[in-house]
Amino acid sequence: MENEMEKQPTAEESSLNNRKRIASAMAYILAVTLSVMCVLLAFYAQDGYHQIGEAKFAVYKVTMLFGFSAFLGLGAVYVFFSLREKKSWERNLSVTDYCVLAYFLFSTISVASGGFFENALWGSFGWNMGWMSQLSFALIYLALSRFGEHYRAILIVYCGSAFCVFGMGVLHRMLIDPIGFYEGLQGFQMAQFLSTVGQATWYASYLVVALPVGMAVFLFAKKTGWRVISGVYTVVGFASLATQNSDSAFFAMAAFMIVFFWVCVEKRETLNRFVEICTLFLASGKVMYFLMKAHPNPDLHYDFITSLVLEGTTTWILLGMCMILSLFLYGRRDRPYSLAGMLWLRRAVLIVVILAVVVSVGLIVLQSRGFLTGSLGEKLSAVSYFNWGSEWGNGRGRIWEFSVKVFMEESVGHKLFGIGPDCFSSYTAAVHGEEAALFWGEKILTNAHNEWLNTLINTGIFGGAAYIGIFVSAVGRFLRARRENFLLVGAAASAASYMAYNFFCYQQVCCTPFIFLLLGIGEYILKARRRMQPIWEKGQTSGK
């Protein structure tokens, strides 16, 4: 019997093994941290709706500080072992990676260029979207894109929490309050607050980011079990979307539905499911209309699109058309599918959407300047959205005009590099205080109520361009790789939804961390594909 010395690992092999163990630990820490974040941001509140935004940011801050302190500590050791290996450390940066890094760089520069150092660190009270928050968003994305091995577990926790939030939102619209958040509130206050998230606008921002993820599973998953679960998730989400009473959410819905339609036309099965989705949404609105009639809140006054979805005759007609079309497509399921014809239809729909936007903007301009007369002018005057003015969009007309003026009167340095993250209120108080007081009195205008305009002012032209680049590049890259994993379609749809919704709203803790979470997961899937690692259950891809 030969006595052979056991082969000892080389220094390089030992370093590689250590690095793999550290990477595994980092992936677990990241999964736990982000799962805790998903639960706490969904449900945590200290005193009902009182200062609920501050309460949620407080737990977000603590979660990020504890979780990422451990993650980054191990990350430093990971980098040390990576540098010890003979092979060069992997530096495969994507376009989206560069945009995230550039945005954080220019956010940092804006802190110095703006001059409002204390406010720039944590941001305005109630919003807290300062430099530390921007750092956390960048870390969520970069960490998940490299160490997102357990992204499926994170998504299950995220969507499970969201489902409960949606369900509570539905119950609240029927004045059913099992959690006691409505105790002591008057009817008009109940109309303004929903579920465990808070103000209806914040709630809607949470909803439109989380909903497309479950919809993607319903549209593209192969297994019946996943389709049933995601179908229930989608129906409850639609019921809440139809009743949350923020028109901005319907613009977000239009964005994510366009993304899904763009992909679904490529196969008969997914096109059928898309029509089913349309039917479910319209049916959910009608069912909720009758349920809310049973428990009405006389202080709840529907916005224009909400009223159309719940009460409008047009949506009854569309529901009937969708049901007929769904039956027609089901009856032709065994017929040959003309992919070329459907791709032409897809282009036609895109052209119609673009023309609708252009025409709508043109009508707003013409109507507001008094160029439209007769019956057309009278009909448009009855719709508030076609009448631009200071009160347009619940006061956004005045806010946007004021914000554009603020940017145009900035110095060259501020235009290029910004005034600091979440420093809009500090800057306007210092430079435009009298005008702001004339418009809003003692109320504080904390942001431009348009995230893209707000980012332009806060981080400058360079920071604003990088920030927009994050979302545009991610949507494009995810859709190009959609056949690899249908979750890429869900992430792209959520990003498009976020972009559309926040054209009228702003960064805040109930939605922005989650969109960077989904972008990070999408990026991890793309990088895992390049490393040829398994990323989802076999056979559950779209377009094959």
C-alpha cells in the first residue's frame, strides 16, 4: 500500500475557495436584508397613519445600515482574496452599471455643488431622499446584480407582502378595517389613506411597481400552480388598482401593459393570456364598483379615470369586447399563427400610442390657448386634463412651471451638477422664498412632483441624464434578453411603470428601493446567463 501525501491546495486555489465561501455568505446576508426590508416597508407603522412615511424610513435606514454593514465588511475581504488570485478580478460592467455608478457620482458632487450639506445628507423631513438614500439605492442594485443568488426567495417575500398589502387596500375601499388603521378617522381621511402604506399616492406607487412582477408569472409561466397563484395575485392587484383613485397609476398601467403586449404578441398562448389579463382588469373594476356600493364612503370622490373604470359605459363595452376576443382566440388555438402579421400589429399599436400622446399634448396646448372653439372646445373644457393652468393635475401645473423657472434661473454650476439630493425645498426657500410663499403660503414645496424634473434640478444635467439612463438602458437590455427568463419582462414592465408613474410623482421609500431591487435582480439574471448558471426552472422561458 502506497503512502501518498495528500495534495495540498495551492495559494491560488485556497484563495478561490475562500472567496467562494465569502460570496455565499454575502448572498445570504443580502437575501435576509432585502427580505426584511420588503416586509418592514410593507407593514411597519408606529402610530397608524400618523407620520407613517417617517416610520417606514426609520426602519428602512436601520435595516440598510445593519444589513449592508455586514455585507460590505465581507465584501472588503472578498475583494482582498480576489486581488490575490492570478486571474484578473472580474469587472464586467454593463451600460446600466455605468449609469448607476455615474448617477451616484454626480449625486455626490451635487452635495458639494449645492451648498446645503446638512439637508443633502438625509434629505427633507417626510421624504428623506438625500445622499444616504441614493447610496442605498445604488448599493441595492450593485449588490443584487453581483450576489443575487437567492433572488427567487426575495421575490417570493416581496410579492407575498405585496399581496397582503393589496388585499388590505381592497378591504379599506369597502370600509372594512381588520387592522384598526381607520379607527378615529373621518370619511375624507379614509378616502386619502389605504392599506398599511399610507397616503393613496404613496400606496399607488408601491402597487404599480409590485403588480407587474406577478403579472409576468401569470403571462409566461408554464406550470399551472404558478399560474393559479399569480392569477389570484393579479386579480387582487387589479381590484386595488381600479379603486386606489390616483389617475397617475393608470398612466403607469398603460406603460406596463404596452411592455407586456410587445412581448405577448410573439406567441399565440401568451397573446391569449394578455387578453385574459385585460378581461380580468375590466371585470375587477366592475366587481369592485358593486362591492363598494354595498359599503359606500360618501367622502370618496373618484378621479376621472377611476370613475371611467368603475362606472363608465365605455369600460362595460370594452369588457364585452375582451371576453369575445378571448373566446375567439381560444377557439383558434389549433390554427396556424401568423407571427409576421402580429408583429405588424405590434408596430401599429406603438404608432397609435405615440400619436395619441402627441395629439393629446397638442389638444392641451390648443385648448389652453383658446384656439379650439365650438363643440370640440366645449367637450374638452369638461375634461380637466385638457385645460392647462395652475391647478392642472391637482396643482402640478403651477408646480411644474415654478420648477422649470427654478432650473432656468440657476447658475451654470447648479445646472450642470445640481443643488443636492432632496434639496429642492432648501434651495427654493433660499433663492425663491417670496415667490414660493406667495403660491403655497406656509406649506413647503419639497419637490417638483415629477421625478425626472426633480432629479434634473437636484443632481444637475449630468446626474439627471445618468438617472434616466439607468431605467432606459435596463428596459431595453431586459427586453432584448427576454427569451432567457420571463422575469426580465416583469422587471422591464415594473421599470416602465415606475417611469410613467413618477412623471407625476417622486422618489420615496415605499417604491424607489423596490424598483432598484427589481433592476438588480434583472441585471443578476443577465450576468448569470453569461456565466451559464441556472437562473429559473427549466422550460419556463418565453418565446421558445
